[in-house]
Amino acid sequence: MDAAVKAGAGYLVRAQLPDGMIQEKDKRENHGVAMTALGLMGLASVGHQPADKTTEGEAMRKAVAFLLRPDVQMANGYFGQKDGSRMYGHGIVTLALTELLGMGVDKAQDALLRDRAQRGVNLILAAQRVKKHDPRFIGGWRYSPDAGDADLSVTVWQLLALRSAKNAGLVVPKEAIDAAVGYLRRSYVSPRDPQGRIRDPKSAFGYVPGQPPAYAMAAAGLLAMQVCGLQDAPEVLGAADWLRASPPVWETSWFFYGTYYYAQGMNKRGGDVARETRDRVAALLLPHQQPDGSWAGADGSESGQGRVYCTALALLSLSVRHHFLPIYQD
């Protein structure tokens, strides 16, 4: 395990471009800002910090400097425009910056991290307040800051960023978290009784309210509710049971994306669930690591996403035992 993690981190360092972006050269225009943020979180999740006097630390310093460039964040706080990653990338970058607060190379950089992160948070809050054209979408987010609908995949990145920001002392109204949790609950697939209690004790979350459960969304909803302090909510218990009954295999659709959430969320359940999940994740990932330390998508949903994306998510999935990133600490 340790050797695989070291090799994966080494691949991310070697994938860094001269300007600090962490992305394969031939995919530079493919969401390079978001991939840099994922790469940073992957390195941080296995214990590296920008202040380290190591090759990994130097790579992280360059990556942080890249994300803090004035042309990366728009005047309204949006990170998802420059690289075309939309609100997905915005949530990922904002989360990375909030997780790195306090890890800047000096007080000036920490202040800049805080400023850029708060501006990112403000954009998330403004996007959530946009009038939705269906009440089921209230509290959620979609592809653009002005979207009138929502889906769980985009929503979870924004919610993780808000929770991380709140933990770090940034300004995040409680009502925003509560509204997002309301959207999560509506995405859980189950009839409800007149009091709103779920009737299906072993179900999970769908991509949008009303769609059937799927692996990546089941895992994403599970972790999102847990980081909001709802570890024993019926939806959490139901999703964990659903995932135990329908565990991932290597070619599961959106395997790396889902396994990032699955590893973290099931680890938070503790006990046998956490142990069996860590063993399953390692058994799935380690045999498929490439000789250069990277991972690549097997299923068509991720085969075009690139090795930086897969490798960063693999490291985040294998790092659960460390708890280095604040957002995933118990």
C-alpha cells in the first residue's frame, strides 16, 4: 500500500507542467485548473504539504501558486470558466483552497488563500440562491452559476466546499448548509410517510430526485450527509446498507469518482464496515496501478478523463486511514 501511494504521488509530481498546472501535456486544455486542485488534494491526503522541503512539497507550492494566479478566478469568484470545468471545477478548487488554509508558505499566501476561497464560497452561495424552476431542485447546484436546476454530482462538490470553508472559519450561513441537506434528502430514493420518514431502509441517492440509485451517487450522498454531521440519519444508514449489498467492481461506471466517496463515507461508518471497505478499495485499485504509478479509467465513463484525474482520486481513496485532510476527519 505505502509503495503504491508513493508511486502515485510521484506520478502527480511528474505530471506537473512548468506553469504549475498538474495535468497531462496533451490534456492541458481539459479542465487543467480542476485537475490541479484534485492533484493537490491527492498529495495532501497522503501527508504532503506545500511547506515540505521535498519534491512533493515543491510541486504543491507551484500548484498553489498556479491556482492563485489572477487569471484563474473570475472577478465574480468563479473558478470554472478558465478551464471549462464549470461548477464541478469550481467546487473542487474551492474545496482544495479551503483545505489548504494554514498550509501556505507564509502569512501573505495564507491571506490570499483565504480571500480566494471566500470569493469562491460567495459564488457558491449566490448560485444556490438562483430561483429554481422545480421546487425539488431548491438547495442544489448544476453546471453553471445561474442554473435553475440541480443534480447531486455537482451539488456534493459545492456542499463539501461549504462545509470545509465553515470548518476553516470562513463565512457560510447555516441556512445554506440546511438547504443543501434538504436537496440531498430529496435525492434519496424512497417513498416517505406523512411525517417525511423514509419507507425503504435499504436504498440510496440518485443523480436527480426521482432517478434510481447508482454507485457513485449513493456514495456521494452518503459522504455529503456525514460531513454535515448526520452520521446516523436514516438516509446514511440506508445508503451504507445499499452499498454493502451492491459493492463496486473494477468496471463500475464512474468507478474512480464513486470510490473516492465510497472509501471516505464507508470508513466513517467504522468497525467492520470500515475494515471491509478499506480492504475492498485496496484490492480493486492496487492491481490496476500502471508501472509509472498512475491509474487510468477502464469504464467508458472515465476512460477519457485522463490519468491525473484517476490517480488523484485513487490516492484520495487509499488515504482514508491517515485523516490528513480536515474535511474527512472524524
